[in-house]
Amino acid sequence: MRVHGRISACGMISQYNLEKPEGVRNLIFIITKRIRFEGFILFDHIDKYAEFFEFTVAHIKDGTITYVEDVVEGLEKAPSALVGLFFGRNVGKQLVVVAKE
């Protein structure tokens, strides 16, 4: 981290099912580098959702924002795709194609 760096933290899905939660190490750097570490939840910014949605959709449509989808085909693969979320096996948004139209 840079001096006066900022870390935002939202969600802890990687910790949900661990028998022994993993801890933060090297906390001395938060002090010596004067790092700001702040958590937030969605509802802290819910009043800005409509503005964010409008801004983001426009950029997705014009291609300046892109996203990654990890797609598996078949309902029978849904359970393993779900479990994979907790182990970081997917990249981007995990989707399960149930039927092609």
C-alpha cells in the first residue's frame, strides 16, 4: 500500500464457511503508512443507486465498461457452480444456463 492509501471492504463471502476465519496480518503497516481502512454496506449508498444505474448502463451499452461472465450449461451443474463461488473457482458473475432459447 502507498502512504495514505485507502482500503474499502464490503462483504466477507470468502470467510463465511471457514472453520477458522483467516485474519489480517502486518497491521503495523496501517499505522506506519497511515492507511485508512473502512467498511461499508450497500445501504450506506442506496440513495445513489438510480444515478449509478443510469451511469453504468450507458457505459455498458457503449462498451467503455465490460464485464466477465462465467457460464456453465445445465441445471445439473448448478450445485457445483454454487460451491465454486465459495472457493474462488469462477471469474466474474457466475451464471447457469438452464435452457437455451
